[in-house]
Amino acid sequence: MQENLLKLARQFLSKPLVINWTKEEEVIISRFFTNTRGKIFFIHTLPTNMIAVLMAMYSRMRNTRGARGMFVNSFLPQALSTSVQECLDQYDGEPEKFLKAARIKSLDDFIKHSSETSRAYETFKASVNVDPKYLEGLCQAEKMRKFLSMWLDKYGHNSIARPSMVYLCFEQVSILLAKSIEWCRPGAGYIELSTRYVDMAGKDVYPIARELAEYGVPEEMVENVINASFAAYKELQGDDFSGPFPQFLREQWHDTVNNDSKLEQGVIGETCDVLGNLLPCATLTSLGVGISGEALPEMIRHLKLDNTPENHVAVELVIEEAKKTGASQFLEHLELSEWRKTGWGYIESDNFKSWAHLPAKAEVENVLLRLFTEKEGFQDCQNWSDVISRLKGLERSNFDKLSREFEHVISTFWGMMAYRGWRDLHRMGFCTHRRGYIDPTKYGFYQYDKPAPDILQQRFFEIHALNQELFRTMKAHGVPNSMMEFPLVLGNLIPFTVGANLRQWEFCHWQRSKPSVNHEVRQVFLKFERIIREQYPWWSEISRADMTPAYVFARGNSDIPLEL
């Protein structure tokens, strides 16, 4: 059965995307991307800042041709326009204005626009000229292979791989695969497509029904549940946000917001946040990854441990593409020992309860007082209150974290939240985090605690019931936990645990308590913040968390407080 499952996954992940490149687009894309139509590819040779900007576009990417399409449609023409005299003279050097006025929507449009734009492109093509085959051959040079093999494999000097950074992209893959990739936090950064840019028609989903059929689960049942989820999403949102949920928000908050533009921004953001809980985990997404050579193999191991056919095929494709840039030489010893398998896993509990563990107040204050009084500027402090007063008197910028002394205090929280919300929480820079598998029969469903139309809760209840029925069917057929999650929606609750030091907590609570943060996520962080303040009363004097109970909207520019 396993081979059949892998075969089905390969049919999907290995199938080239349907992209019609022009001849010139194909030429230029092949120089900087390891393939032109694959779902998984590396970016190379481009300047680091260009790659960073290109990957940032994944967050709001509307281009159906993905990052490579963005590169040739707008990114490269904008970059080259900065040297075009017409852009400088007539549009104050602003590429966006120039391209819009000239009606340039593609690389070919840019080349054909004028002799000057054509020269700008030819200069770029001649100056940044990399032969992909030559690059691949150069990567296999004996000197580098022998050196890395000896020092990485034989002597275990992982620090050699740490300075290297590689950039890879995953397009049209499941949300579950994206979260599995993003689990490997240290030494890596991620930009993922927002769920508000999914196709509500429901066609952009990983074909999990075919794989579940191998276990005897009726394909029609799986597809019906997935289709019902998208149908509820589309019904509640409506065309151009005309559905019952956004319309209710407009009527409910029109007089409160009192600004049509801000109202509409808030309505759209809140609608996408809340209705995103109806999207199946099989919904397709895209993401860019920047990762060190040291962290890359750990990402691969995690994909293998998070045992789904899609993950295993993704590993195959990453390794194949990595050969073209030399990154494959960091991918040694990917085997999974019993020790590693034992130390990895999901939270599994029938009687899960939220709780927190923080060191005793007196113990924490004694440790921190000793640490601070050993450093310049605090040596005359007689007690912990003196230290807090001294800290409060220091100038602090927005992005200054607490001093490193606070890293010595570790706290752990266990809680429950929707899988959709956890996607946000787990991106933060915590020491550790784990979650449980989705189990709609055990943990419940997301509850929206702000004013809402009755139909919202009705649809949530109906979709949850369908998820419960499908889950029981999958379980009866012996489907593994990791595969049962695919057709289930993001609104199902999961247990999670987070461990971090106080320096991390303060920074994350500042970040995640801002008015623009997803409401559910914000409530979880506020809960943690309140627990810390109860344990350590002085925490409120140095923490920058926004303790406003709630805001009318979690998105847009309208930060109007709301009492729940």
C-alpha cells in the first residue's frame, strides 16, 4: 500500500505546473531558478536582497504563475526601470508609475516598449549570465565534495554548514506540508501565502481522496466533506464580500467605525480571518524558505517524521533540486534513528487540560537579581525592585527586547486553539512547540466570540459534524493520524504546548497583542500574558503587551477597543 500511496503523491507533486512561458521568459527564468515548471525549486545567483523581496511577495501573491511569474511579470521590469531615463525623467524614478503608464505587464512588454528598455534588459542578461548546466557541474567539484564530506560527515563540524544559506520555494502544496516545513524554526525563515488568497471554488486542494481510498474510505465521502467546507466558506463570504457575514459586520459596526474606507478594510480582514476556519487542511498554498545549510537536513528529517506520502515525495524533489545548486552536499545522514523517532511526536491526550508552569516568584527574582548585579550599571541595586526601576529608566526603542538575563527563566504553557490560529502561533521564535493531531471528536471547534449572524455558528456546527463523521470513518478504516487531517477543516481545535524564556515571551506578546493580529491568536497570547503578570507582578512594568481585551476588527487601520 505504501508504494501505491507514494505513487499517487508523485503524480500530484511531480506533475509540472501548467505555465506558458514565452521564449524570453523561459531563458531568463532558467538562469535563476532550478526549474521552470516544477512545484519545488531553488532560487540561486540573484542578490540576497532581491531574493528576500521576491519571497516576501508570497504573502499576498496573486500571480497564477507563482514566484517565477512575479519575477518576469513585474519584479524584473521594476528593477530594470530604475535605470531607464524615461522612468527617471517623466515618473520621478518610480517604476510602478512608469510601468502602469506604459501598460507594461510582462517582461516581453518591457523589452518591446522602447530601444532603451530593450538595452536595459540585454545589459542585465549579458551581465548576470549563469549557465545552469555549468553551475550544476561546478557544484560537483571534487575539492568541495571531499571537504564537506570529511568535515561534515566524518568529523561532524556542522558549524561549517551554518553560514551557507539556500532559498527554496514550494508552490501548490497542501497547508499541512507547509506547516511541516515551517516546524523547523532555528536557522530558517518562511513566507507563506495568506489563506485569504485561496480559490473558493475548491479546486485547489491536495487530492487526498485518492490516497484515502487505498484504505477503503469512499472517495465520494471525502470529496463531499471538502466541497461542503468550501461551499460554506463561499456562501458566508459571498461574491466580493457581499455574503451574510461581511454584510452583518458592516451593519453592526458602521456607526462605531464611522469611516467607510476603514470599515471596509476591517470587514474584509475579519471575514477572511474567521471564515478561514472553514478551509480544509488539504487546501493548496505556496511558501518561500530561506534556510541555513545546517538546518536544511533537519527540515528534511522533520518532513520524513511527519509521515505523509506528500511529505516523502517533497523530500525526494528537494534532494533532486538541491543537486543543481550544491545544497545536496549538506543533505547527508538523513536516516531516522530509533532515538530520534522516540524524541519526536504529537501530543496525544484524551483528557487534555490547559495549564501553565512558571518558576516560583522568589526563585526568579533571586536569580535575576544576582545576574543583574554582576553587570555594570546595576551593581548598586539592593533588591529586585531597584533593578526594575533602573530598567524602566533606560531609553528603549520599539524593537529592543528585554536584556539577556531574562533568557535564564523558562516557562511553559499548554492550551487549546483552532489549527488555523496555531499556524500563526507556531511561526513565532519560541524555544519549543508541539501540537496534537486534529481530532474533531475529542477537542471541539473554533468559537467566534464577537457579534455575528446566527448562520455563522450554524455552518460551523454543520461542518464540524461532517468532520466528525468523516473522522470516525477514516479511523475505522485504519487511516494514520497524519493522513486523517487532510480533509478536515482548519477550525478544528488542537492541543498545543509552547516553551520559551521571558525575553522571548515579552517580545512575542508585544508582537501578537497588536490590534492587527488575528483575534483568536491575540486572545491566546493575552491569556499567557495575564498568567505571567499574576505570577510576577512587576512584569507589567517592563512588558509592552497591549492588554486591551479585544478590538472591533483584527485587520485594517481601525483599532477600536471592544469589550467582550
